[in-house]
Amino acid sequence: MKPKVSIIVRTKNEKKWVLKCLYGIFSQKFSNYEVLLVDNNSNDGTIDLVKKNFPKVKILKFKPKTFFPGQALNFGASKSKGDYLVFISGHCIPKNDSWLSFLIKNIKNKKIAGVYGCQEPLDNSDPNDVRDLIYLFGKDRKIQTRDPFFHNANSIIKKNLWVKNKFDEKTPHIEDRLWAENLLSKGFKIIYEPRASVYHHHGLNYRGNEKRIKRISNILTTRSVAKKLKKLSCIIPILKPLKIEDKFILESLISEVINTKSVDKIFIICNDKSLSIRLKNKKVKFIDRGKSLEKDFMGADFVLVETYKNKIKKLTNSTHLLILEEPYVLRPKNFLKTLIKNFDSNYEILIPICKSRHHNLWKKNDLGELEVLFKTSLPSSMTDHKIFQEVRGLGCIVEAKSFEKNGRNSSNFKFLEVDSESSFKLTKKMNDYLNK
């Protein structure tokens, strides 16, 4: 009978733990499985011990010149016969006889790419490991649609998805998270199932291993960020083009966007045809906003969303959008590059914020008299570095799908603090010029 599940155990000098791991596997209630042990040059007697006590285990000797975990995972998966692939480290011990059943139960849904289980410390675990494991693996089941956290020390995936989406074989760490990130981007989900629990004797503690921490940090910041914003378009809405002397503000703004080297296309929403003639650039496309969206009372967000849905969406396959507003001209140096660098795909939108100026807001009544619209009389204890305001016009990055539904008003957001003093000085200078 063909095994439904292939359990792939990774070992490297696991003599102390491997028997406990295998005893836990072979005591499971679910029995339709095969066990493959992928060993990376153990020299402590691990292999002999397994052969003697568990002759049913298929031993695969893996001897790469340079070890990468993704290579070992792919190697074991390529030799498997099951419909599902379970990965467990040789120093992890299934907590009970239902561990495998809980993994399988959660993986059956078509939209689920993978399931990872809980990892618990042993009584003699390092206190740092106890802390880390309790923090990362909680008691509540989770369905992840954005968070790419995944852990191959205790997990299950579909083999048919693995065939088309193998693990990265060139990264020394977090190959599991990179794999999860890839599947999430394709619309799949990841499940955390706390009932599928194992004991993990040394946990996730990297204490004293600064090189490993640095390598993981570099992978997270360079690999994933570039991947997240692979398709980025810029949209700039304009009602009446602004000039300083004989130069359009838009000219310098376009140059700034192009200088980021991350934007594929720039869409200018504007009805002024003379502007499109003057500002010719192969990356820039002018979109007629139409008479129906030309009214002063129509907010930028309404114009942006309507134009995107009806016109721009057909012209780009970008996954993310950089939204800028022309009147906000005092962006800090390298602001756009910083914005792009700090985007996190776990959030739908990245919004810049500045320290609030706490000025009252005024309006003119029907008689032309000024009256307070909103009064910000805050105590001095609250005004110093504690109150911030959004400045979306400076530039925000938003997921295209989210933008189409909610504009720039997603509830799943992340803030980026910018230098408010330089921004407000620039804005004031611009306003003074325009008021003349």
C-alpha cells in the first residue's frame, strides 16, 4: 500500500536524541506512513543505532561539500512516496500519539500549503530556549495569510506543491520561511497547530552565535524585501500642476521616483495635456482623470481609487503601489528609498508619520469669519515627542489588492517616522510662495 505520509527526519550526530524521536514517530495512532532519515555525515554512531533499533527506517546518506538545509529537505522529498511530506529534526520528540494526526487534519484543505506545530522545551532546557519557545509558539491556533513564519523542525506540506515550489538550496538559514513567503504570495495559507507538539531540546536560541544571527538578518532584509516589491508602480494625482518660476514641481518628483530604481511605471492622473507633452519619459504615462473627477470637493483618495479601478489597473500587473501627492514637496533626503526599504509584506500599507505641530484648525463661516473647527489644546507633557500625525501625501506604499478595496485606509498598517521639522519647513515655504 502506498504511504499517505512520508516522514523525513534530518540528523547530524543525533545519537543522544534520535531513538526518542523515532519511538515517538512509531507510536502514532495514524499508521499509513514511511520514515526516511536524511543524515548529514554523522560520526557519533547515529546511523548504526537507527539500523539496529528501527530497521524499517530508510536511511539516506547526504554528503554535500557545503551543507544547506534546503538541499537536505529536497533530497529527502525526492526519495519519498507519500502525498504529504512531514519534516522533523532528529532532536525533536513527538509529545503524544496524536501529533501526526493533528498535522494531517489541518493540511487537507486545498488552500493550505503547510502546517507547523508547537515546539516545547524540556525540563533541562536552557532558560533562553524556554523563553524563546514560549514566545514563538503559543497555545492558540493561527491561520497565516501574510506572516511567513514557518518551521521545518516540525511541519507538514503537500508534495504536489513541493514539486513546483522546492526549498531554496543556496540559503544557509530560514529556508522554511522563504518557502512559506513564496506560497503566501500565490494565495495559499499557512496554519499553526499547537496540538501537533514536539519537545525540542535546544530550541531556537542563537546565544553566542553572532555570525548566524547576522546571516539570518541579512537574508531577511535583502532577499525578502526585494522580492516583496518586485512589481511596484507609482501613482501621482494632479488637479492643477504647480510651478516654481518656470519649473513644474512634478519634474523633480518624477526624477526622485526614477532615482529609486524600484518603480516600473509612473502614472500621472491629470487632465492637462500640455503637461504630458512637456514631461515626456518612457516610464511616465499620463491618465486623463475625466471631467467627472475634476471637482475641487473630490478628495485625492476618491480620485485615486476610481482612476485605478477603471483605467490604471488594466495597464499594470504591479502588486504594490507607491502613492505620492504633488503639493508635498519637502520630503527628507532619500525619503522614497527609505520608504521602499522599510516596506513589510506582513502589512497592507506603510504610512509616514511626523511629530504633530498641535495647531488649532480654523474655518470660515458663512459670514466670512474665522472660527475654531478643531482645538488641540494639549498639555505640554503630551506634546513632546508623544503625538504624531499621518502625512500620507509625502508617499505611502500600499498593496494593490487592498488599495482597490480601501484606498489608503487599510486597518493593517505600519508607520514610518520621518523628520517632521524639515518637512514642515519645506511645506511652509511652498505655501508662502503659492499664497503670493
